Amino acid sequence: MFHLDCLNGRFLIAVIAIIHFLTNHGLAVGFIPYITWLEQKGVQNSAPDQITDFAWDKMVYHKMMVAFIITTTIGAMTGVGIWFSAALVSPTSIGSLIRVFYWAWFTEWLVFVTEVVLILIYFLTWKKANKSLRGKIKHIRFGWFLAFASWITMVIIVSILGFMMDPGNWNTDKSLLNGFTNPIYLPQLAFRTPAAMLVAGVFGILLTTIFSEKGTEMQQKAIKYGGQWVLLWTPFAIIGASYFLYVKSAAMEDNKSV
């Protein structure tokens, strides 16, 4: 059994999980659709004789570069780190989860590998796509496909996290479907999805101030779009959070002080 004297095992897991949430949710699940939307805006707002607004596209590319570096390093390491630290602290619990969610975890791993390959292609082909309008449109479509793949990884993992909080009637009917559709699954997904979009919008506005000149029309437009993105997802985040708080089990309430 692994133990940290200065802190404790649960604190270690929590620290890694929070870092992973901010990087993976904020710069992958939420950020990819945000970036793709901005890339699309560059094409829509460009002059008739241009493929895209190249100054705008350069700014969006730099934002994507930050997300690409962080998600493929810190995001990937903390994602593995959560389960590695959890396995150290409570190997029996993780072993039981693997037995229940083997095929779900296997599917998530395949989707995750696919997502990594897609984000590599999306980022590394960005400049090449700017050579023609057809290539740019294909690249934007590819971005939306990548955004969907990023969301699917969360869709699968959230079911396992929900099961850890409340297994529902799995003790009566021990099937993967019952474990997957636990009472916390949909409320947590309804909260995490808009929360990821919100964090992405905040990151996006911050990066706008870094990668654009202060006071320029482009910066004002980018901040305006970022504000619209945040405002769009805020009501959904509030509704999702309220739904999650409403359905959480009594067992979770009892464990608050632990």
C-alpha cells in the first residue's frame, strides 16, 4: 500500500486530477471546437479574393500551438498519472474497476490514441491547408471531427467516474451497461461538457491578449468572439451544475468530511 506521510494518497490524486481537468477539458475537449470555430470565422470574414484572413489565422494557429504542446505533454501525463496514483493508493479498487469496465476502458484507449493522431494531423497540416480554399475547408471539417473525438473520450471516462461515486443498481445486475449508465453519469456529463467549453473560452481570451497587438481591431474582434463563446455556454454550465448537485447521492454528502 502506497502512503504519503506529508499529505495523503487522496490529496495526490486530487492534485493530479485538477491539473488534468484544466489541461484536458480546457485545452482539448473545449478548446478544439473553440479553435475550429475561430478558424472558420477567419474564412468567413476574409476578403472575396482571399482563402482566409491570414493575420487572424496566424493568431488562431498560435493559440492551437499552445494547446497542442500542453495537451500532448502535461495533459497526457496527468491523464495516465490519475490512474497510476489511484492504483498505488488503492490497487484493489482499480483492479475491480478494470474488471467491470474492461471493454469501456479498452474502447476509450482506442479513441484516445485516435485523438492523439488526429490532433497531430490537425496541427501539423495547418499551414499546408492555407494553400487553397478547398484545403482550408477540409481542414476545418477535420477540426470538427477532432472535437467530436475529444468529447467521446470524456463521454466514456465520465461513466467510470460516476460509477465510483454511485454504482446505482449494479450490485443487483452486474453488467457493463448497468455500470455505464449509473445515476451520476448523465448529470456529470451535462456539467462537464459546458464547463470544458467555458474553461476553453477563458483560456482563449487570455491567449488572445498574448498573441495579438493591444487595441487592434483583430484583438477586439477575438475578445468579442471569446466573450460570445463564454456567454453561450454559461447557462448550460449553470443548468448542468444544478442538475449534478440535485442528483448526487446521499453517500457523497456523507463523505464530504472525509
